[in-house]
Amino acid sequence: MRGVVMHAPGDVRVEDLPEPTLQQPTDAIIRLAAACICGSDLWPYRGADTITEPKPMGHEYVGVVEQVGADVTEIKVGDFVVGSFFASDNTCEICRAGYQTSCLHRDFPGPSQAQLMRVPLADGTLVATPGVPDDDLIPSLLAASDVLGTGWFGAVAAEAGPGKTVAVVGDGAVGLMAVLAAKELGAERIIAMSRHADRQALARELGATDIVTERGEAGVARVKELTDGLGAHSVVEAVGTQESMLQAIGATRPGGHVGFVGVLHDVAIAGDDIFMTHVHVHGGPAPVRRFLPDLIDRIWQRRIDPGKVFDLTLPLEQAAEGYVAMDQRTATKVLLQP
Ligand SMILES: [Zn+2]
């Protein structure tokens, strides 16, 4: 089969790879209907994460089940499924509390930028759609696999809801999905922090009521100006840098909530940034599995269209172009067709 392999920063190739096989009786093999490139794939692509050996890529996926192990009882061959980037049993105490990305039996599906992939703990990890989706729903279902689920968790962790003002730091795919989530969760006002005209437009389309172009301390000051000097009730941090984290905490009112879902790189928070501000800070790798049944239902009913976040679609064979586009920000999110 064909699959994407990163050899070194800036060096992505599509190669022949061995087909994945069932390794555990709880595994499934799925044939990808679509995969995509993640913002987090850019960290190794830009050399911020070290690559010691050629690395097959991808952790977002939708597809059709081709094989299941002997102990898989819920998921059937032929099901169209959506899964998350961590495999989870969905039965342990941590999973039942809604933190499937910290499952006691956590495992790793994929890689998914390929024609076929292995998914461990298939019954716990995968959610089958009600039927075969129309083609136009596939991008939205793929978004649910990571960026929508992650943005949703950010909004939930920030306690977005009716009557709340929600600010979103970061206008990448996850930040844009957090705007959509805040709207769906009933937020009254949604402030998108973005400097890019195209992303500002999409943020407005997804529910943003205000745009703030300033960053850092100036961004914090602008959010306070818009909220009677108080700051937002809820702030979603969807970048993962020191500046964005401090911007998120600073833009939150006393007693408010920060939901942080950007993968952190070299972030250090001083005790006083939390102690003296009365800000709740909650985040981490999003337990996307918690939200998948609800998100799939909203997509199936055509209440939400998160697939809008994909602004470039390429055949898997041209994956390298997709990495260039995301690296140079000519694309927000790239869908790959296997
Ligand atoms: Zn578990």
C-alpha cells in the first residue's frame, strides 16, 4: 500500500509500505476514505521535534472496516467509522469519566496518511456512522476525528455556554473549530483572535462575533476593552506557545476558565499567573472519543459543517505539496484522498 513517510524536516515522501495486519484480537483494519495533515505534523516538519528514523505519518482518519479481530464485537466489517488519535478501551474508570486520551490501556492507531491502517481497541476507539455517508459529509466526519473534537474539548474545558463571552486564541483549524463549538454550546459572544483575513472570514462564518488582531499584551488589553475591563468568561488556547498561553490566561476574567488544547512547546507558567488571577486552567490531549457520538449526530443531521475547515484537497500521492501548503500557511487544513 502507499503511505506518507517523513524522513527529515521538510522531507516528506509517499512510499510503498507493508499493509497493516491484525496484531491483537481487539484490533481492526480500516481502509481510509480520507486522511489529513495535522498542525502537529508541522512540528517535526519544521525541525522543532526530532526525527531519528523515517516516520510514517498521520493520526486523523475515517474509513471502512475491512477486518476485525476475534474479540471485536461492536464494530463490524463494512462499517464506516470515525476514530480518535489515541485508542482507548472506553470501559476503564478514566474512560468512563470522559478522559479517554488518558485511558489505562491507551494505544496508538495508525499511521493514517495511507491506504490502510490498524486501529487497536477497535470497540472502544471507533464509532460507526448510521450508514454510508454522502461524499460531502466525509470532510466533516474527518474533522470530528481530531480538529473538531479538539476544539470542542477546548470549548467545554473553558466552560463555554449560554450567556458567556468566549475568546479563542489561535486561528488554525483547532481554533476555528473551537469557535464553531462555542457557538453550538450557546455562547453569547465569541471573540476570535486572528491576524489572517481569510481565517477571520471563516471564523465569522462559524460564529465569531468579534475579531481581535492584536497579540500578546495588546491582545489581552483589547479583549478586556471588549468586556468592560473584565476579560472573557472562557478562553480557548489553541496554539501551544508561551505567548499564546499567557495571552489566554491574561484574557480570562477572575473566576473564568481557560481550556488549553494546543500541543505545548516549552511553556512554563509561573505560579502567580494562576494563583493571583483566580483562573481555572484545564486542558491536554482532547478526549475526542467522549464527543464523537454527539459530533457525528450533529454532522449527520447537517446542523454543523466543520468540513469547511479543509481548504485544500490533494491525492495522497501529492502529500508533500500539502505539507508545504500548511507550512507556508497557504492552506489551513489539507485533506488527503488515498
Ligand atoms: Zn480506558
